[in-house]
Amino acid sequence: MDKLSKMILRKSIYDVRHLKRYNVTLPKPLSEVFNEPEKKFRFFAKNQVGLFGTPELISYEGFYALKERTKIECDNLVNEICNPNRKRNLVTIFDQLSNSLCCLADMAEFIRTAHPDKSFITAAEDCCISMNTIVEKLNTHKDLYNNLKQAIINGDKHPMTQEDLHVGELFLFDFELNGIHLEERKRQYVVDLNNFILVTGQRFMIAAEKPRVVDQTGSSIILSKEYSSIEGKLIVGHPSSHCENPVIREEAFKIFNSSNVESEQLLDNLLESRHKLALTCGFPSYAHRALKNSIAEDPYFVMEFLDTLNTELRTRSVFDYKTMKKANNNDTVFPWDIQYLTNKIKQDHLKYAMIDYASYFSLGNCMEGLNLIFNSLYNINLIFEDIQPGEGWADRIHKLAVTHNTDGLLGYIYCDFFERPGKLHNDSHYVVRGGRLLPDKSYQIPIVVVMLNVVWNKNQGPVLLHPGSVENLFHEFGHAIHSMLGRTRYQHVNGTRCATDLAEFPSVLMEYYATQPQAIKQYAKHYRTREPMPEDMLKKLCASKYLFAASEMQLQLFYSVLDQYYHTHAPQPRSTTDLLVKLQVEYYGLPYVKNTAWQLRFSHFVGYGAKYYSYLVSKALAARTWHEFLSKDPLNNIQGERLRTECLQHGGGKPARKLVSDYLKTPVTPGLLASSLIQDIDQGYAIVKSTN
């Protein structure tokens, strides 16, 4: 009996022993549940339990009741904080206040984006607006701020631990981000700037998606069926990266990435207002403000890391471009050729069709694989629970109880995996409720949602995933398990509620379990024959992950450098495009294309302002962890438990750099991060070479 079969049997026995506890009528293997998912959504069933088991939400009107109850709770907690005779630790009350707001706001935000019923969407949107109004009011509450500041500086009347002090400082920092410590004129200026930044960012993101409309006369693009035209005008809504015709690729790239006055002005306004905000709040730049509580801590650390990495990547990326040039009939490789050539070379290297690989990655197999991995590493199990009427929000929502072998129930993961009309297309992880220690010493059980967009028809047989989708599934479950394993005292720092460059670390680490042969062979079985993936297929699949790893990382580095410069050296005497041209010479392997401004398409400047580097840092931490502790034995329980207890369970409850330094047992420096990434690339290239 192989390890996966033993795992399924052990899980089934565990399920039987816990049937009464989890109200499951019959234990179901995850492979059965997810390979042929049944419809479970029942709007009009009797005895509904409400969304996520919330009794009030058997109908959309429940949001209005929850909103009023939350307002009363918040008022009571504010009064308690301001009471000189309070009986509790101040940080504890602040976290309870934050928890009351977040529990409703986070659930409403998810329902607003995911529910198919317009009545629920409208009620959830109204709830989000109300919660934001309360938060804005609290952010300007001087008594709250002064009480917290006094407790942090002079000590609380009730004893504080290091965790209390750290979380209290995070709350204080959040206050000061909104300028509450400033005199009234400056504070109002900060409020106005924040509002302007929010609106400008939204407008920039919309503009970044707009197609370019040009005269079609003499255009080669009219030969492509991918584009439409109206009254002699050509509408170019994407750069045509996959087109075989290089002339069409070039023209589409230049048109799509052409300069645009509206977008240029919006980006300039965004960067300028962020710089003014930072200066008003006492920071040298917006980047200093954004990085204060991160692993990097300041932009100097980030740039030292990126510069060190750049030096190593330049020589390695040259090899990648030579490979592309050879595949391009030795013609010069331009930016519009990259995606087409790399995809073609990767497909030729694989020598198998994607459907052949998908046959070994049924969704059920992948879920059993995740269960095996999590049980082996962390002693936890994913147990299917039958969802109750009204508990879900759409067809084919599945619920998993996450249980620990000794600690019992850790939390719930709702799986919303299948495409439907109106559903957002980005794969994602939502925290609906964070964990926290309750006054009676029990633990508030976290609830999260993992959302994918799998296209499946019942007549097609089992749900099969392409390798890229498997990687996305494992990435999002890395976030979900981070939320489950968090055992912080405070929900404000539970699980993924930590610095961005730390939050992505566990999810990127999980990608190794979807891309490395020693991990994939544990669960990849043909959905019909149950045979493991042939060794040659497996090696080629894993090697393809590293084809062009250096040039792809160099592009991410270039994006990160540009993001840092835009947010550190503002305002610039030169335009954002002029700065891009200068930096492209230093940090990218291909020359700038005249009269283009691709930064105007880079909407990540809004959500990741000064923090786009985070993915590279998280990848470096994951690479270090994988090669140092897990690659020889990916299911090593000793290393998994150490990762859980020394890192994941703390969430944001410890300073981020200290947390990862303590876990890695070495100081986290720019050099360590850069060398970890280069080591990963070099080992990957060795795998590629062995398969040629």
C-alpha cells in the first residue's frame, strides 16, 4: 500500500471516530467529493442556518441587524477604553474592538464580491460603507489614541507581554498613518490626501485596463481576428503576446503600451499625493512609510537586496535570451517576442500535451495530496463536512473542517472552486473571520474561503487541472493553512494579517509541492488507472518550471526597482517614462521600446505601492526553507512542526524580520535573500540540463 493510500485510510478512520462530533452521516474521501462535485446550493430549503452558519444571514436583511449590533458593541468597547477604572489590558480591548469590526466587514466584503444574489450584494455593500464610516470615526478619536499612546510609552495599568507591546505599537502606527497625532489642519490634510489617493488609484486601475483606439488604415492587426474595429478605428485591448505573426505582435505591443495623457496624469498625481502624505506624517518618503513593519523595514534594505540580485541575474539572463534568439531563427529578440517564444520553447520541452498532464492532476487527487502534505507536516487533517442549507452562497461550495491530531478543530475552509457567471476571475484567499483568544481561554475559530475558477462540465468526467492551476490551488491553500495554524492571542495579527513580504512566504512555499518531483510523486496518479506519472513526464514537467527562470525573475526585479524609485525618489524632475528608460538600462536585459509607457498598464502600483518587491523576498524565504529543510524529505514532520510552532502560528504577532530570522536560525540580510534565489535558479537549471 503506497503512502497516499495509507493516508486516505488513516483519514477515513479518523473521520469515523469523529462522526458525531462533526455531524457527518458518512465519511467521504476528498477525491470523491472534489472529482465529481454535486450541486448543494438550496436557496429555498427549510431550516436554513444562514451564510457561514450566521443565523441572521438566512436573508440579506440580516446584514442590517448585524450592522446595528456591531455599532452597539463598538460604542461599549470605546467607553471601556476611555474608562479610567477599566478592568482589562488595553490592547486586549483594542483587539476586541478591531475584531467586532473585522468579523462583519470582512464577511460583508467577501459576500459583496462573491454572492450571485443582488439583494445580498447591495446589503453587503451598504454594510461595508457603514463599517468604513465607523473606522474613519475611530481613526480620529483622540481619546482612544491618547490612552493607547500612554499605555505604550509609560506602561499599562495591567501588565503587558512583549506580544501586547508589539500589537499595541501596530495599533498606534495605524492611528498615526491617518495623522491623528498632527495638529488639526495637518490632520485634515492627511484625511483629504487619503481620500484623493483612494479615488486616484481606482481611476488609474480603470485606465490601465482601457483599450487603445487607433486608425486601422495600413495596420497589420486587421489581419488578426483577435481585435475588433468600429468605423475605421481599431480597438486594441491586449498586446497579442501569443500571436505567431511577429509583425502583429510588434504592432499590438506598441499600440497597447503607447503613452496616454489620462493615465500619465493619474500616475503622477498618485505618486505626488503619496509623497506629500508621507512627508506630512513624518516619513522621508512613501516607501519608508509602507515598509515600516515589514521584513525589509526600509527601502535601503530593499534596494540592497535588488541590486545584489541584479548583479547575479544579469549573467544568467543572458543565457536565457540566447536560447530565445536561437528559437527565433537567430533574429533579435524584442519585448513583444518574450511570451510567445518562452511558451513555445516550454511546450516543445514538455513533449506532452497539457491534457496528458492534467490526467494525473484530478482535483480530488490534488486535495488528497494537500491532506497528505498537511497531515505529514503539521499533524492536521482536512475533513469534508456536508454544507447546510443557507450556509453557502452558490452551487458546489464545499466545506472542510481543519483538525489537529491533539488540538482538535482549528478552523474551517470553504472551497469555492468553480466558475460561474459574474464571479471574479482571480484565484484568491479571503479571511472571513480571524482567530483570537477569547476571555474564557477558548479560541475563536478562523473561517476562510479559497476561491478558484475551474471550468468543468459534469459530462466531461472528473475535474482535471492543468499544472498551472495545481500551482495556484496549492498557493491559495498555503494562505488558508497559514490562517488555520495561526494561534495568536490577537486577531489583528492572526495568520495572514502580517507584513506583505511575510504573508506570501507560506503560500510560495506550497508551490514547491506542486512543482518539485519528490513532492508531486506523492499524489499525482492517473485518474483512471491510478498509475503514478511516468518518470520522464515528471522530470520534464518539473524542469519546465525553471526554463527562463533568470529572465523571468529579472523582469520581476525590474518592476520592483521601478516601484521603489517611484515611491522613494518622488517628486522626480523627469517623467515616469524617462525614469523607466534610465532604470531599464540598469535592471533589464532588453532595451526600451521607443514611444511606449508600459508602466501605465501596471495597476499593481495601486495595491502594492512600494511593496511589489515582496514577492521576491517571499520567494527567497520559501527557497531557503525548501532547500535547507524540506527538499530531501518534503513530508518531514519534525521540520513541519518547527515551521508551524516557530513561524506560522505567530502570524504578525512578532516583528517580521525577527520572526523569520529566528525560524531560519540566521539573520535575514539582503545577501542571504539574493543568494537563496540564485541557488534555487542554479539548481533548477541543473534539472533542465539533465532532461535535455
